[in-house]
Amino acid sequence: MPSPSRPLRVGFYIFFPGGGIGRYTHRLMTALGRRDEVAVEALCTPDYEWAHADGYATWDGLARLSHNIPTLRRWRFLKGQFVNPKRAIEHARTAALDVLHLANINHLSFPYWRPKVERANVRVVASAHDVKRGKSILSRRWEDRQLKAFYRFADALFVHSEYQVRELSAFAGVPEERIHVVPHGPYTHGAVNSSQRALRQHWDLPTGRRVALFFGKLRDGKNLEGLLRAQARTDPRPYLVVAGPEDGRHHGVDHYQRLAGELGLADDVRFLPRRLDDDEVGALFTAADWVALPYDESFTSQSGVLNVAAHYERPVLVSSAPVLRETVDTCDIGVACSGDTPAALADGIAALHRRLATGHRHAFETYRERFGWAENASRTLTVYHSLLS
């Protein structure tokens, strides 16, 4: 246990140099770094996206994963499953860290690095952003077994909702008292100083219609197809902006453009199939009336898109995906649909449009208070101290 004369030393193991989990971890570390009783360090790769951020230190001793050649990139990823946990554990030992907090869990190689971390005299905790893995790396049976073993091994686990507490406990047999809810905080992409009307003119968006935004990588599980079919059933129809890059393993823009044409939506949908700069993200959210998250009901994670919408005070339409629905039910920042079908989504769109027409006040301020980064850092620190007391 750290002495009263020195701060608690925490290292965050971050396997990937960027991405959604990286952004979340960066924001949490920044909030923790504002507390005098803790010293935070990112254990990361040399190309970590937030390497020079204020508020926490970085140790970039993990093996780099990125490479221009896909075959070598896959090899580095697989090799990193073994090399990087070992490097992080060795650093935790030599730096006398009190807590090793895993932002990413290399469960594939857990039997390899488990003996090393058991000898390191450090508490091990992890953020389980996704309780289960959607895809396996080599063997689903082996990886599920090792992921469950890690969950049972960890001193504490963090999730984003009460639903995930129950999901993790049922999946791995972990007592619920070792699983702690730390919500996902709001995301900002910078201040926006233009009016909504000016932004719509800039993006060539209609000024006399409701404008909805579907944002992020195009992946099948996000149910854009269901949203387009719901849009076609809605009267009056919203204008939909679909912004985000393609993912090569999923349907691309051509598929959704064809579907929009078949549904008679060719003039009602704008596709921006690329990664947007930060200033563009803030501007596009501000230009929209609401944000669509029609994800498949099987989606059990929290969404960074929802938290960008919360920052820019844009109400959300969510499907019956349990974590998203729990968020909206807990704090009124939008409409939760009865399902993920086109009919259920269309009913949700109509309900959200009625709210907008009557000037409904969504609880964005309450959301930021309850799920802000300062609160998340406080909850996380409470768990650290309970493990070391």
C-alpha cells in the first residue's frame, strides 16, 4: 500500500495506439491526473496518439503494431499479444506501480503472462468495454476460456452499465461485488462558433427539414440498413447524413447507396465516407437536429458517438440495445425504441420529432454531472484505494 507521503502509482496498459478505447482511456487518465493523490502513467506504443498530452506521463516501451504491409501488421498484432503484456508487467514491477489498469486485455496469451503478473506485486484491474468478444483471433473456444479466466483473476473490473455487471457475472462467474460501474464520459471535438443555419449552408444541408446524423465507421451491427428502411416509413422524412469511413470487413457505402435508391431515398441521404477532422465533427453534430444509434439489439457496449452527442446537446435515437437503452432510461437525453426493427425505429423517429416540435428539454446538464469525467475518475480512485487498503 502507498504511504501517505506519496501518491498512488497507476499504470494504464494501452495496447493500440489510438481508437475508441484509446480515446476513452486518455480522457480518464487526464481526469485522474488532476487529482493530487494519484500519479498516472500510460504504458503505450511509440506511436500512441496522445503521447504529449498534459496530466499524465507516458512510457512508450510497448512494441509497435502498425505497419504499411498488411501481412506484417497482422504478424505484429499477434506477436504483440505475447510481447506487450510481458513488457508492461516488467515495467510495472521496476517502476513499483501500485495498480496496473488494463485498457485492453490480451486474453489470447493470458496463460503466458499470468505467472509474470502474479510475481510483480501489483494489483491488476481492467476496463471491460466489451464483456464478450465479437470475433476470435485464432480459436473461439480457447479465447473464451482464457477471457473468463482473466476476469476471475483480476482484482477488480470496470464496466459502463448495470447491464454489463450482470452480463460479466453470468459469463465468467465473477461475483458482482468485484465489478464496478464507471460510466462513459462525454466527448468534445472542440468548440463550435457558427450557428446551425450557417453550418447547414456550409455542408449544403436542408434548412427547412429535420436533419439526423449517423456517425462512425460503417459496420453491419450498427444497423444502418434498418435505419434507412425506417426513414422510408417516416412522414415527414428526416434528411439523413451518414458520416464515417468504411470498414473493409463490412458492407460499404455502395451497398447503402443502392439501398437508399431502392427505397426512394436518393435525395434524402448524404454520404460522407471518410474520417472527419475534429473541427468537422463538432460542426456536423451541431448542424444536425438529432443523432441516430439504431444498433442491433445484440450490441452490448457503450457508444462514443452517444457521448459526443451528449456534449453537443443533440438528442439521440437508440434501439433496444441494452446498454444504450439503459443510458437513455437513466437520463433523458433521447428516445429508446422498443426494438431494432425498421418499424420500431420509425416509431422512435416519430416520437423524437414530436419532442423536438414541442421544445422538450432533454437532460444534458444532468447527464454531464452524473457521467462526467471527474465523477468517473472519482469512482475509479475509490476502487483503487479499496484494493490497497
